[in-house]
Amino acid sequence: QVQLVESGGGLVQPGDSLRLSCTSSLSTFLIPIMGWYRQSPGKQRELVATIATGHITHYADFAQGRFTISKDNAKRTIYLEMNGLNAEDTAVYYCNGRLGGSEFWGQGTQVTVSS
């Protein structure tokens, strides 16, 4: 069982930046795909970005150009740098890892964008 713990959420104003962190109990070097998802009230959980072995990244259209996913294997941590936040980015952000046939989730961190 892989434990994922997110941090870094909070209340920010439109246009602000925020960096989320997700620390894994297992070396991130050993987890082929990790990523961030988000879920807003009344909506389905949606993909934000993923990072695969070799630091290959993929972004949802809304995240492209504003968000950056990265990984530090030495710290067993992945990050999501979010810039130009707007109200539509308000959601609970979840860290995800896929290893073999299993999928692991963190508990989520709330991001609220409001003036």
C-alpha cells in the first residue's frame, strides 16, 4: 500500500499562484505514473496533469500553460505549480499514483480561489 499525502492548498485570490506537494511513502522513482486530479462540488473528478517515468508530462487543456507538474525523486514528492488561478480552479486536488495494477489516492487538499 502506497500512502500519498498532499499539502499546500489554501485560499488565494484570482491571479495568484499556489504550489501543491504530494509526498509518497514509496520512492516516486518506482511509481511509473503519478498525477494530480481535482473535483469541484457537483462535478466529477477530472485529470489535471500526470508525470511518468522519464519526467514525461501530460496536461489537461485547462492546465496547459498555467500549471506545471514536476517530481523530485530524492524527496519522494511531486508538485503542482499553479499560476493565474481563477474561480474555476476551486476544487479539492488529489494526488494519484499508479503502480502495477493498483491505483493510490491521497486525501486531497482544498484550493479555493476567491476575492
